[in-house]
Amino acid sequence: MAVQNVDFTAADAPQRFVASLRETGFGVLRNHPISAELVEAIYRQWHAFFAGDEKHDFRFDPERQDGYFPPDISETAKGQTVKDLKEYYHVYPWGRLPEALAEDIMEYYRRAEALAATLLGWIEAETPPEVAKRYREPLSRMIADSGQTLLRVLHYPPLAGDEVPGAVRAAAHEDINLITVLPAANEPGLEVKTRDGEWLAVPCDPGQLIINVGDMLQEASGGHFPSTSHRVVNPSGPARFQSRLSLPLFLHPRPEVVLSERHTADSYLKERLRELGVI
């Protein structure tokens, strides 16, 4: 089964969307309530922010994990030895933000979080009863008053030609959280690994949303929903000289939520952050 491109407004959208997550770990939504104009405005604003020096005034706090993460701190994907070619900013409702950028990015956060909660409700409703028994509490309740859901503003700079051998914009990895909501980036490059081990390009058509399963949902569902490997490959040709921006929202449970006999949300998150080298 291929990744499904689902009309959010269709009567059978929940069933088709959840079936795509079950089979591939990914789904694509169109006709959803996130404004493409808002996303495009944020890309313009944050492209200018990453090009300037103000970003250094917001360097990340290792304890809080909010603020600006420069390229020299950028993640090293699990199992990799070379850092990704990216810089990014962590947005939380309680975190620090440049005043001029706060209004639009927080409006997007609110809209994307509300949509993500709806999608989590779809997943919960379409989970087979024998799998749902694994959930220690309803999925929709896991995120209530969480404060942990993270919006990351990602900037992949143009390639200079002197990159460390083997370095890519984002090495193959799985997300940590329950689900990730990602509007189409301003440039292509995202690829998903199929069950057959093949890498497939994910469309970046304006106005579409890509949603993928994270490790926490895989853990809570006993593997029913697979957390799928994905990556952002380096461009070739003229695209090498273009920045790429993206806006993933990582939906996280409250820290005390029990995912399984092995993990709470907090213990799982900290384990993965240590593996990534950011704590």
C-alpha cells in the first residue's frame, strides 16, 4: 500500500488516513484547515531570521530545550557519526521568541496543535480494540495540558561544497513523539523508507500536510502503528543554492504518561535526546 493522499473533508477520511499510517507510517492530507498563506509568510519571516545575527541572542537552553540551535549543535541522527546540515529554532508556548516573529508562529502552533489533536482522535477511534487495550489512557488525553508539544522551525542552508563527507540535510531517522504534522516544505528533499527498504520521495505540493507516526505511538500501540524512517537528502543542480525551510510540529504527551511497561513519555524522550547528543 502506498502513502495515501486523503481529502480531510471526505466522509471516509479518518478510515483512509489511519489505514495509511498503519501500512506505511505516513499519510498526506489535502483540504485541511491550515492556511497555506500563513505557512508561506512564516517561511519568509524565518528565512530572514536565520540569515541575520539576532538568532544568536536566542541560543538554546540545554535544560529547557527552547530557542536557537546552531549548525555546530545540530543533531546527529541515531546510528550516525556526522551532524545533519541544518539549524533550527524550538518553539514552545512558554518559550522565548523574537517579538517580531511571535504572532504568526504562535497562530500556526495553535492551529497545527488543534489539527493534530483531531488526528490523534481519528487514530484512537480507528485502533482495533485489542490494540487499544494497550493504551494506558486515551491518546487524546495523553496530550491534554502537555506543554511538551514542540514546533521546530528548520532551516537547511544552501550547500557550500565544503560539507563534511557523508553529511546530509537530515540523515535517516524516526521521530520520538506520538505523531508529527508537517506542511509541505518550500523545497523538495523529504524521502520515506518503505517496508521493502526503498526510499520514496514525499510530494511537497503547496497546501499539503504530511503526517507520520513517531516512536511513542509505536511504543504505546505495541508496534501496530510503525514509526517509519525518513530523511532529507541533499539537492543537486541549481537547488543546491537554495535554502530549505520546514515546520514540523511534534505532538508530545505529558511527561508522566505511561507509554508501556518500559517507558514513560519523559524517560523515552530523555533517552532519545541523549542519543541525539543534545542533552
